[in-house]
Amino acid sequence: MKYILVTGGVISGIGKGVIASSIGTILKHCGLHVTSIKIDPYINIDAGTFSPFEHGEVFVLDDGGEVDLDLGNYERFLDVTLHRANNITTGKIYQQVIECERRGDYLGKTVQVVPHITDAIQEWVINVAKVPVTDDGKEPEVCIIELGGTIGDIEGMPFVEAFRQFQFRVSHESFCCVHVSLVPQPKSTGESKTKPTQASVKELRGSGLSPDLIVCRSEMPIIDEVKQKISNFCHVKPDRVICIHDCTSTYRVPLMLEEQGLIQFIAERLQLNIATPARPKKFMWKWRDLADRHDNVRKVVEIALVGKYTQLEDAYASVTKALQHSALFVNRRLNLSYIEATSLEEATKIENPVKYHQAWQILCRSDGVIVPGGFGKRGMEGKIAAVTWCRTTRKPFLGVCLGLQAAVIEFTRNVMNWKDANTTEIDPESPYPVVIDMPEHNPGQMGGTMRLGKRTTIFHGDSILKKLYGNVGSIDERHRHRYEVNPEFVDKIEEAGLHFVGRDESETRMEIMELPVSTHPYFVATQYHPEYISRPLKPSPPYLGLLLAAVGKLQPYLNNAMASNTTSEDGENSDEDIVGILRRNISNVSLSATSTPVTPSHLSVKSPIVTD
């Protein structure tokens, strides 16, 4: 096993997660099996109880693990399925050590940070690195470990010490350290300042770790003289100082790393069996074409996101990515507007009419609307108002989790005339509790008490989403919710015209709701979170449907979905195949009236991107 530790200096949030994901992407294109571990030095057991304003989105894995949003980057970039153990926190490590102490596993010894905590960290990394994360079940060959925070943080010291020891526990050829540091470029002078990077590297070396590669994050490209200065003061070779400046999209980052010799460095440092410098002619062309399409798309699609946590865009990281994936698929540049749900409420009209009318103006000019998940009373009436507008004006709408619950409440209030319909989360005394808490919900315990992880949804009858998923009978998607549609009211709601076309295996939990196409072009909501498993070349079907409807191409797509038969000898698409598909679509190949009907494989890499 080869281990690559990614650390950060100067400030947090400079892109360690994207750098780590990009390194893994490059190695995966070299034919290696790669896994990732994210270390968060906070004492929380997991990310499940975090406010979205604190750390952004809580990402959910197949096994129900609530983890840091960086694991979403790993899954999207590497197309792997990670596990809850791939996210290490201080809380998890201390919990494990304390449980061992309570059982008497340490035979009466004094339990200390060194060696007990540091040993527990090392053992966790070694064990998790061996767990397969791909469908073929093969053990990974390279493990990329991102250490959250910045070097010098007091809470990260046990982890730094653990890896100081770890580098000697494994061979020199099996461990390397990549340090990501900010190189500020003050606009007053325009000069790149290396002192912060020198200080962070000094701190790292003082802790016993020496960086093998320094990745400099900057606003603009760094000149060779600056790289040479960092090389001299940080004790690394000049060719091991790499610059990643701000670029048009994160899809560019793997390409920038590869162009600056990352493969040669890792192959030599870790003695990997990679053909360097000779690589296939079409190496990483999938990523090149993806990045080029992102930069060259000209037509715009306007989507409005009505949410509760819009002050921090990271609170909707996976939603944003899923929308971007689908926008590229339909050959559009995504223009996403965030609307604070409370701004749409009547109370805001009285208190701040300018804010109220600005929010409604953004909503009205959008091509489509998404109402994502959330918890609590605040902003609920604003979400319901947005749903009402979408339903009555036939504007494409997608609700996710709380968005589905808002849509059900809106329908029962305004179509069925149940004016007091509500969720028990907000009004426990409602005469029409159309949304209720689940039987297994424990109100006295917050962490890990929701319905979490991958669950099966079974389709009922014909529906838009069933077609978008490929006319399959059931699907597996990830969940994160405490409340659900009250099964006692389902029959009456369906009689009024709102159909629950997807349900769980017990038939009691409503997973998907739709208005018939005759009533609305795209009024869809899901109780699960489809954004969690969206991929750049395999967009999530509900999100894809929203974008197709927003550009007026949903019905042509459903009726005449194009499928490519270009496959390699083993039945899988090669990079050459993908490039051909993308180029044909970039050339504005029209939807054909005689093309192949939708098949269950329509969301694989070989599926074409819808163009004008």
C-alpha cells in the first residue's frame, strides 16, 4: 500500500480536498486502484449534528455515514463508493480508545495521547486503506489521506505526530507528503509573497514531517523565480514546487497537476509501476473535453434555489454539483441564483419590501426552481410559496427531502383546501398532519437518529422519473430525513391528483411524488437525496429532468433518447469513445426522431449529451 498525505498551510479552505481528489483522479487514469481518507480534527463523532453554516453540507454515504463534504469530492472525482470509516474525527478516535480502556484492553497502563491515540490513528488508516471502494472489489493500491485544518492547529497535533511515526512504520517508498499552501499576491504590489509558505513548511518540518511536494495555491500563475525561492527556503527541488492558480473549473485541476509532472514525481517517489513519460495518446481526454465543454458552453439556463442556508454556498455543495453535471449534459452554462426562503414570505414584504420583491423577481425570471432539504420552521412558508408559484405557473420544479414535504403541504392546502395542513415538526397540533416524524425517530438524541444511507425505492405505474431512470422497476438512493409523508392521507392526496410514483419496500413510505404531465411539464419531488450520487458524466436523473424541462427538451429526450453503441472490446467505454461522443454533441447533433428508446443504461458514460 502506498500512502499520500495531503496537508495544508497558512489558511484552511484553500482546496486541499480538490488537490487530493485530483491526485487520485490522475492515478486512477494510470490504472491504479485508489481510495481516500479525510481526517477532521474536531471532537464531534461525525458531521451529522453540524449546522450547515458551520461546515457546509453534510454528505451521506451508502452505509449511512454522515461525513465531511470533501468525501463527496472524492466520490465524484474518483467514481468510488466510500464508507463511514473513510472519515476520521478526533471524536471517533477518542471514543475507540476510551472504549478499549473501559474494557481493560490496556492492562492497567496509563492511557496517553502517545502512544495510544497515535497508534489508534495509524491502525485506523491501515485498516481502512485496504477496504475496496470499487465495484470490482479489488483492494486499493494507493490511499490518499487529507488532514483537515492547517499545520499548527492544536487539535491536529495528535494526527501530525501519528503520521510522523507512520512514515517510519511503513517504508520510505510507501509514504509521501504533499503540502498545499497559500501564496498571496497583494494587489497593491502584484508580487507573490512566499513568507507564509516558508512559515507553514517550517512548522510542518518542526513537527517531524518533510514535504516531498509543495502545491502553491494562488490567484494568478506563479513565475519561476518565485518557485525557485520556495525551493531554496523550503528544502525541496524546484520541479517539486507546483502552482495551482485560480481556474475556470475544478475539472482543470487534474490537468494542471499532470502538466506539471505530478505523475513522474509520484512514480519515482513511491516506486509505482506507471509508464512514464510514455502514456496513452488519449490520456485523460475525458477530463480535457469535460473542462473544455465547461469553458466553451455559451447558452445559459437560469435555476433558482430556494433554501434556508443560502448565506454559505457550501451548504448546498452536492446540489450545486448535480445541477452543474446536468447543465453540461444539456449543453448549457448554469446560472444558479440562491434565494433565502424567508425573503419570499409575507412578513418580509412588510419588514423589507425591497428584499421581498427582489427575491420574487429572481424566482419569476428563472427557467426552473429547486427546493432542497433542511430542518426547522424558519423559511418553510417561503418554500411553500415558491412551490405554489411553480405549480400554478407550470414552471419546472424539483423538490428534495424537505422540498417534497413542502410540496405535499402546499398541495393539500391550496388544492384540497386543507388550510391548516402542516408538518408535525412545525405544528404538532395540526388537524391535517400530512407530514409526520418517523416511528424510529428519537427526539431525545440528535446524532445518527435519522433515516440514513442507501435505501430501495420501487416505482409504481408510469412516471417521468421512471423513464429518466431508464424504465427500471426500482432504484437505490441515499436518504437523510426524520420526517415523512403521513401514510394515512396518501389515498386522499392521490385522489386529488398528486401521485406518489415511488415508495419504499414496505409500501408505507412515499419516496417520489409527481403531478401528471397533462397537468404540469415537470413537477417532481423526492424524499431521498439524488445529488449524493451524481457524477460529472452520469448526472442524477431527477436533476437531469429539471434541466431538460428548463430548456424545453424533456419530452424530446424521453421520446427520442439517443444511445451510443460505441464500446471497447470489454464492453466498457474507452477515453477515445468518450471523446468522440462529446465532440459529436459539441458539434450540435440534433435529437433524432428515429433514435433508440430509453434503456436502463442511458446514464452510463456512453450516453450522449443533449444539444440543440
